[in-house]
Amino acid sequence: MRTVFLIFLLLLITEWTTCAQDEHFSTSKSKKRKIKNRRRRVLSKSSMAIQQMTKPSTTPIPELHMPVFNADDAIVHVLQTILGVNEQAPNYNILPVKKGHCTVNGLVMFDNAVWSPNPCITCMCSNGNEICDETICPLLTCPITETHWGECCPACSNTVNHHQPIQQPNRILLENVAEFSGDSPEPNNLNDLVILKAPKTQQEMDEFLKTEGGREKLEAKKLKRKKKKEDKKQKVREREFEENRKAYEQEEARYKEEKRNREEEKKRNEEKMREEELQKQREREEQEQYREDDEDDEEEEYILRGDVFRISPRVPGSRRPAVIHHPPLPPGCFISETTVGCSNAKLKHVPAISDPDVKSIELTGNAITSILKETFNGMPNLERIDLSRNSLTSNEIDSQSFKSLKNLKRLYLDGNLLVHMPTELPSSLEELKLNDNKLEGLKKHSMEDLTNLVTLEMEGNQLSEGNVSPLVFKPMKHLAYLRLGRNKFRTIPQGLPVSIEELYLESNEIEEIVETSFNHTKNLNTVVLRHNKLEESRIDPLTWIFHRNLESIDLSYNKLYQVPSYLPKSLMHLVLVGNQIERIPGYVFAHLNPGLEYLYLSFNKLDNDGIDAVSFHGAYHSLREIFLDHNELRDVPTGIEHMTDLHILRLNNNKIRSVSPYCICSAEEEGDSSLEELHLENNFINTREISPYAFFCLRSYSSVILKPQKVK
């Protein structure tokens, strides 16, 4: 019995042992299968990466050679990990070792044994192969790091700020290698990768940062990355600014185009409304005229051969005049009552208008080049035509263009290209302007029909005594206003009509005035000869001494050295500005009656020695304005205090240094002075030294202008 029990116990032990071995075998087999599958996946990923490397790519992809050490610090194998694949890559390397049981530091490790020689390496024995995983720690940029207990990778110390994150999370800096983690995409541009030669371990990194050169290199790399980032942002900002500017310009151009279109549409609508209103007005006038005709017909009596009978009233609507449709006015033109305005409308010809009520037409500032015979046939009652500033030439104006206009009184042809006078002008003309043309002369019969002409202007042409006939003005019995400035006359034109009252000859080349120049101009009132080349010795003493109506003479900007003598008796207004006058002769104004009122001597060379005590004799009671500014006076001229009717006195811009007590206000005169403006500015007067009695006769001290003064 005991023997049977022992045999049974031995069988149970044998059976238990067999079951334990089977279970261990199945477990080992399962683990081996898992390890094989895992290695197969790693190899498949490596093969896929290698295949992807063989494909053409525009971006070169670097290789990462990662050595892995076994427990004996012996290099056993190296795997090549390829960057840039789309699949997730492991962050550790698998290194096989020799077959059989694994021996580590003299210890034999059985199959499937796992151990960790240090915190960053995990190893396993599989079928005699030692497989180790190495953890790659991220690169830290902080100056001080520490490794906490139980941790593999170092971290920044709490005494300083935490390490700054790398600008791009998919960028890792290693020695000559750029490796991306498994979840990072392929870089867009490998040129953006910053490869930093840095130590592999944290300890070496700390030692590297402690050296001055390492710190400088790191700072230089940071500055370089920062500069690149700022440059990129600047380029983005510039691109955005340029895009915004272009968009703004396009929007502005579109707005201007829309505004121009709206204005053109508005003009068209206004023109259309104006035409409609004009048409309605004409229809109303025609209907009114029709009603008046009907009323007149009802009152008329018709007698036929002694038989008296009354015509029955006309049935309304039996006779209605046809409505005349006039062509519309061009853009830029308008009509207002009796005036048509087409100024600056870019017209090349006179618009065809048929309206007998039009009396004035404005066509200035266009590009009209010709005037045809029938141009004004539709406006027979025109009284005024303005064709200034066009491109009219003498050959393009038909001789019959203006002849039919029997009521034309004013014709303006300034600023054209005419070389001779238009012919066949109507005798009704009273005003003719031909300024700023290219007239080369006036023939004897050029103006023979202009018997009613009152005003003639021909400034800015090529006229001279050599190409103007002395008989050209003879037919003009009513000519009173003649302007011949800015021509090439060297003497006064001959043959001036007796009726002339105002003569303007400024800006010519006149050097001499002879005795007979104004013999027949007894009605002459104003002569303007400024900007010529006249000298006192070239002005005949009898030139105008006997003129009874000559009141104004302008001899400014000539070559006079003193106030001319033998002035006309009736002179009231004398302008001598801008000469070289140094002297006012005594009694030069004594014969004037009723006396000189306005004397302008600005911008000359007068000093106190050139003004005598009797220089103003005969004009003390009549002078109202005296301009002596911009001369060489050192004191207020003698005799000013005796001018009882003086209103304006200009002594500014001289060399006056003092104002004596009674040079302006006479001690003998009682009452207030008539002086309203006294200009003493821009001299060398010390205003604090002026006597309190200097201006006591003035009604208001505000009429005295003393500031500013020049520095002595």
C-alpha cells in the first residue's frame, strides 16, 4: 500500500513537471513571436525609409548615424534612421548582440530577461541577442541644468527661467545632423535648419556653455535666428503693405472712374433736362403766340369790294405752326436767356445754333481753327462774340463770316494765330480786341469800315512804325481807347485820330517823343509809356505843354534822371516809378492848374540834396498822395508840413534816422492834419527818440506805421 502511494505521488510530480514545461514553452514561444513581429516592423519601416530615399526628391535628406552601447561599453551595431518619411519613426535604436544566453557584467541573462544598466538605457535578452533602447533627451538652452532623482533626462534648474522652446517644434539640433521625431512632418526647406555643433550630453553642454567662446557662438546663433525671423516678418509686412497699396490704388481708380461716370451722367441728364425745358418753353411761346393771333383775327374786319362782312373766328387747332427742333448743344455748353456759353468745352468748330434770340456767344478756351461763311447764320442778332484763346488763323476765317451780323458791337479775338486783320467786319462794331496774336502790320484799308469803333486793342503783336500805315486810323472818327503795348514801336505811331482819349504804349522800344507826336490828339487824357527807353533830353519841350485835357502821364521804368519839365498844364497824375531820378527841380509843378494831386516817385535815387525848398511849389494845396519810398532820403523832405490836403505819404525803405518835431506837423497850422497814412517803416529810426510833438496834428496815431526798423 505504501509502495502504491509512493508510485502515485511520483506520477503526480512527473505530470506537474510536464505541464509546467509545456506552459513555459508556450509562453516563451509567444514572447519570441512578439519579438519577431516587432523586429519585422522595424525592418519594414527601415526598408520603406530606404525605398523613399531612392525616390527623387528636391530636398536633400541627411542620414543620422546613432551609435548604441551595450552594457560593456562596446559598440555592437549602428542603425541608419532616415528622416522625412511620413510614417512615425521610433525615438530609440534597437541594437542586436551576440547569440545564446546574454552575459552582462559576468552575469548570464536567460531568454526574455529585461534590465536597465543606467536610467536612459533599457535592455532585453532575446534568443541570445541583447536588445537595448536608448532614450534621446531634448537639447536644453538654459545655462544651468539638473537631473532629478529617478529621471533620465536633465531639466532646467529652478534658479533660472525655464528653457525657451525651440522656434519650430519639428526642429532638433544635433552635431552636423538634423533629426525629426516620428510625429514631425518633412521640413519645407532644409535651408531653414540651423545645425549647431553642440555636445551630445547635458554635462558636455554645460561645460560648453561655461566657456566664453561657446556662449558667444550660442548667442550669435540666437541673434542670427532672430534676425532671420525679423527679416522674414519684415518681408511679410512689406508684401502686405504693397498688396494693400495696390488694392488702395485700384479702389481709388475705381472710385474716380465711378465719380467721372456719375458726373458725365449728371451732365447728360442736365443737358437733357435743359433741352426738354427749352423745348417746353418754345412750345408755350408758340401756343401763346397762336392764342394772340386768334384774338387778333376775331377783331379784324375785312372789306371786299364794298361788301362789309366779318370773318368768323379761326377754329382752334386749324392752324398750328410746326415746332422747330434745334440740334442739341455740345457737351460743356449752356444757354441762358440770350447768351450761349461754350467756354473751355474742347470744341473744334463753332456749334450750329439756330436761334434768333441769341445775342451773345462765349467760345473762349477751345480749339476752334476756322470760321465758315454760314457759321453765324442761325444767330443773325448777335451783338457780342468772344473767340479768345483758340487756334484761329487768318486764312481760315472767311471774309463773309461776320459781314451779315448787322448788330455786332463787340468782337474778341485775343490769343489766336492771326497775322493780319480780318476783313469785311461790320460797321456796327464798337469794340475790337486782337491782343496776343501775330499781326505783322496794318494796311491803309484794314479798318476803313470801322467808323463806329470806340475801343481797339492790339497788344502783344509784331507792330511797329514801319508796318503800320499812318492812314490806318483815319476812318475811325470815334476811337477813344487805343492799346498798342508789347509791340516794337520806336516812336509814337503817326496818324492818331483826334478823338483818342487814352493811349497805351507800354513795353515797346520808344526812345524819342518829337513835337508833332501828339499834335492832333487834343482830347488826349491818359498816356502810358512805362517800360520804354525814354530820356528827358529826348522828350521835346513842346510835346504836350499845350494840351488842355491831358491829366495822367506814366513814364515809369525809363531812363529819366530828374522830373521832366514842361509838363502839361492840366496834369493831375504823374507816375515816375523805377527810374534813376536824383532831383526834383524847383518850380517844376508851379504852372499846373488846378494842380498835381498824385506824385509817385518810388524806387528812384532821390536824397535830401535833390529836393529843393521850392521843389513842390505850386502843389502844396493840391497834392493828395506822395510816394517817396525806396529812395536815399536821410530826413523827411522839406515842405511836407505845408501840404494841407495830403492824405497818404510813403517814406518807408529809405535811410531816415530821425523825425524832427515839426517836419510833419507845422507849428503855424492850427487844427488836425488831413494825413491818413504815414509810412516810415524800414528806416533807421529809433522810435524811443521821436518827439511827442512829431505827430501831434494827426487825428489818430494808428495812421503812423513805424515798425519794423532796420538795424543801424
